[in-house]
Amino acid sequence: MGREPRFLGTPIVNAAYPRQFPLAARQALYDVIHARRDVRRDFLPDPIPAEVLHRILDAAHHAGSVGFMQPWNFLVLTDRERRERIHRIFCRENERAAARFTGARAELYRSLKLEGMLEAGANLCVTCDRERHGPEVLGRNTMRDTDLYSTCCAIQNLWLTARAEGLGVGWVSILDPEEVKRELGIPESHALVAYLCLGYVRAFADKPDLERAGWLERVPLSRVTFSETWGTPLEASAVSAPVEPGAQATGQEMNCEITAGGPVPHG
């Protein structure tokens, strides 16, 4: 980023945490997270090198998943005609979506660019196989949609890695998922979780497009963080006492090892 590492708080440097990454590496991670954008415009026609695409997909494939189910698949689309067919589905559904708004909100909606399907170097379908590993998956017996949530973790890995590689990603959700599945031959058992535009861009915006356009503002962190019970502000809570070394209950409850560097989760 061309500047000295600087955190949004005081960086913790402690020899007791041996698994900590170097300060510059930690700063780079925060930089990527805050610089990530949902890109719909300014894509360049440049092709994505195969080795870059492989690195991004490999990072997505290394996402965490409940029960280590790894339910995702990635379908890469570069064929112009095929993308045009999906784009026609978007145009139809976008008109339907626009009709749900009235007045100034409708005008603002119609002014927004909500996809870059034909401009981006590639499109990418991310699916979730809802039958992978059979009906019983560890950790899924009461929260059945954890396969979908796990797939979203893979998408976030992909998004952040792409940004680190200088690629923009745009999530196009204004589609009929079943029609897209039929068009691309996606099996019935797979849910279409995301249709992404992926490619190099001329520039990344300082703020999300929808925030700059006045559609919505970023919600303050204080409104979405609580402590102990719902509605109790996190800032008002007392700092939890550190776990004493050798506290066996914590290790058992978290299914992790207690080491000098803190809990190390398994898997």
C-alpha cells in the first residue's frame, strides 16, 4: 500500500503469541479487508492468467466448513455467448426488481450499475452441493443450512484473495437461480449461491458504490456488537478474565489445544 504499517488500534506484539504473523503481514490483511469492493464497473478486458485464477480458487477451497464438508463447486465462464444468455436473465429480473420501488427510490435504483457480466474477464458460479457426504454431516443435524454458510466462507476467501491480486469481484444476485442452473447444466442437488463477475479493473473506489450513491450507509459497529446478552453494548462490558493455564474445561469445550500461544482449534 506504500505506507508504514498502521492498525486501527494498538498492535499487540507479544512473544507469548508465537503464531502471530509479522506486523506488516497483519496490516496487509486489514488493508485487503477494508479495500475490498463489490465491483460492477470499470472492468478491463484483460484475461486472467491461469496461475492467478488457480491461486484464487485454491484460497476459496481452503475456507472453513462445518463438518469439513467442503460443499462448494466453482464454474468458470469465459465464453461470451454463454455470458450473454445469463445477462439476459439479469436484465429481465432487474426490470422486475426495479418495479418494486417508487418515486425517488426507483429513480436511484435505475441509475445504479448492478453488474459487469460482459465487461469482466470472467464470470464465476459458486454452488453448494446440498447432498455432499450424504444426509448426515457432522455439525449439521440441527442447523441444516450450514452448508450454505460454509459456501459463503469460500466466497469471502475468494473475494479477499482476488482483491490482493488486484482483481475486482462483483456479486450479481438479481437472477433467477433455477433458470441459471438450467442454462449451465448445474445439477438439481446444487444450490446456486453466487454468480460473480471477476476481472482486473481500472481503479477501486474508496467507498462501496451503494454508499457513495446514497442507497445505504455503513452501519456503525456499535449497533451490531453486544456482550453476554442481546442489547448489552460491548463497550460497557467488563473485560473477561484470562483463562488460567491448564484450564482443562476450556480446551474440552472448544475442542482445541491450550498452548502458550492460546487455544488452537482443530480442523
